[in-house]
Amino acid sequence: MATMLEATDTTRKPGRASPPTWLVVALACAGQFLVVLDISVVNVALPSMRTGLALDERGLQWVVNAYSIAFAGFMLLGGRAGDLYGRKRMFLVGLGLFTLASLAGGLAQADWQLLLARAVQGLGAAVLAPSTLTIVTSAVPEGAARARAIATWTAVGAGGGAAGGFVGGVLVDMLSWRWVLLINVPVGAVVLAGAALWLTESRAGDGRRLDLPGAVLVTAGLATLAYGISQTEAEGWAAGASLVPLCAGLSLIALFLVVEARTRAPLMPLGLLRLRSVASANVGMFLSGSAMFCMWFFMTLYAQNVLGYTPLEAGLALVPSSLAVILGSKLAPRLMRTAGPRAVAVLGTLIALAGFGWQSTMTADGAYLTAIMFPGILMMLGAGLAGTPLAAVATSGAAPEEAGLVSGLVNTSRTMGGSLGLAVMSTIAATHTAGVRTPEALTEGYALVFGTGAVVLAVGAVLMWVWLPRRPAAPPR
């Protein structure tokens, strides 16, 4: 296992010393933080965006969906492009696109300009995100040090999602909605400069070309499927506007699998899915993401719509949860050394399950400590504990030339799980309340969501215990 991902070709300029490992990890994690932060930071700014650009409800929905659809649709393509053309190159290209699109979105004067900028942001994120994990695993030798590095990557990613509400609330209250996008520009510029200076190039393409038919099919399939998922919240699952893109997306993905089975240099070798470590960890990541992503969304709604918190107060209320996910991610490597990744992933999932179960008992007049803080800490402590071993197991079973692809697959599983989970949970809440907007009715709908999330996590815990390997698999040589 010690040779995993270290056999990739690494190009350094003559006479330049290798950068410190901590700096490489910090740059990669900074890119991941921006990507995940932008999934959630915009939510708080939506009411101000509606006023500033005269957006209707459909337009507001697409401010979020334009990013998530492009992000999910291009993720596998971004991962494979990093393997073939260089992880540093794709990191710079993705972050450059993301930063420029953030500037364009922050300066948008019309709704279509904002939506286009958000879509390009999602494309840049899809190119950037897979490279962040591959750069981390390539920079750190296999073993305890790599587990700690992956834990940092997991914590930063989860922290980005957690910090979105707080950062968005501060920026909207103190400046304007435009700064939830413009803040990415100076941060992105600094990370770009650091990455260009300090990151070293690595690739493992062996002269292969990108599988264009496969790339077109999987990108179109995932994007269409993500679009269908986004439609369910407004149209319902049985409506043609939802069923047609959902079926079309599944058909395109099925066709992608057929093409991949016959091509000589596939975008995603199907044998990768037969690796127990890769398949089981990605299923675990999908189920975990489907519940965890909903936590931030519905906790924010509960705090604002039921308890009457302002956006800034709601963000501050979730700070302990943000710290808990970081703590869980940092504890995970230590526990993995003694108990193994499978046990830690299951333990984290069960702790999160306890938090979801507690949150499902919420009331319309709940106190902060028992209705938000303590259950939120349990949910996010569990998320941090589970995320690190799942990412470690998924990447441990892949050959060096598949590292970027596996990283993209991990991000895709988490993102698609979150998108699907949010669509399903929103439908459950809306169906239960049946249009009634009283605090009591909203609370019952949100409570049902958290109860459903607990069931999903229970299924995930069982699957992880049965399916995850006891120890990470050694990669092919």
C-alpha cells in the first residue's frame, strides 16, 4: 500500500526544492473549501437577490440549481482530465474559472447573467474538486500521515458547507448579497498564486486520450439527472417535468456504461466498480451525503421560519456544529489506527443517527440548547467521523492512474446524494405541511425530515458494516 499514488509522474522545475507537505495540503484544502462553501453560502442571500435582480421563485431555485447541476454533471470528466492532463493544471483551470465566474456573478445586472455565472462556477468547481483530493493523497505517503491529511480535507470540506450560512449571513447583513460571490475573488486569486508557485505537476495518463463519447454521455446523463432531481421540489415526482429528465438521465448513464464496456480507453473502467473498497465507500458516501446535506438546510429553515432567528443569528447558532465536524474529522485518523476504517465509519454514522433522532423531536417553541446545539453537534460529529474513513477506503483501492477519477467519483457520490436527498426531503416536508405555514405545521414537516434521515443513516450503517472491507485494499501495481 505504501506505493499508492506515489508512482505517478511528478514534474518539478530544476533546482526548485519540494514545497512543504503542509503547504500543498493547505492549498488543496483551500480549493475544496471554496467549492463546498459556495453550495450553501448563497442560500442566505436568496431573498436579497430576489429584490436586487427582480427574480421570481423559479429564478431563485435556479440560482442554486445552476451551480449544483453543472457541478455534478462534470465531476467525473474533471477527475479523469486531471489524471490525463495534470492535476495541478486542472486545479488552476478549475479555480480560475470559478474565480472569474464569481466576479461575473457578483457584478451581474440581470437574472440571466447571474444564472450563467453560477453555471460556470459549477463547471469550474467540477474541474477543481477532484484534483484537491488527488493532490492531497499524492503529497502524503500511505499510512497515518495520509489519514490525517484526508481528515483535514474532509474537515475543511464539511466546514465549508457548515460555514456557508454563517458567512452568508455576515456578508449580507454587513455588505450586500453580491459579496457572497465577490468574496471568492480575492481568496481565489491568493490560492491561484500559491498553487502556481508551489504545487508540482502530476499525471498518470500513459499517453491515453480522453474518452470523448463516454465524457459526453456521463456528463449529459448526470446533468440531466440532476436537473430532474431539481424539478421534483417544485413539480413533484410524478410530474412529466420531473419524470422525463429523470428517465432520460438514467438512460444516458446506462448507455454510458455500455460504451465504457466496449471502448479500449474508457473514461471510467467498469472494473473499478468491482473493487469492494471503491463501490462500498461510494455507496456509503452517497447515503451519508443524502442525509447530512439536508441537515444544514432544514436546521437553517427551522431557526428562521419557526424560532424567528435572523440569517446572522441562524448562522451563529450552527457554529458549534461546524466545530463538531472538524473535531470528528480530526479524531477519525486516531481511531482508525486502532479500530480500522470500517468501525469508525459505522461509529460516526450511528452518532449522526442519534443526532437526527433527537432533532426529529423538535417543537415549535424549542430551546436553543436542546433544539439546535446539542443534536446539531451529534449530527456533525458523526459526519466528521464517518467522512474521513469513507474517503480513505475509496481512494485506497485504486491504482495511481485512476486516482483523479476515484476522487471525482467520491465527490460525485456525495454531491448527487445531497441533491437527491434534499429533493426527497423537501417533498416529504412540503407534502406533510400541505401548504400550511404555521410554526407548528412547519415544525412537524421538518421533524419528519430528520426522522427520515435517521432511517437512511441506519440503512447506511448496516451496509457499511457488512460491505466495507475491514482494512483498506492494496492498490493494483
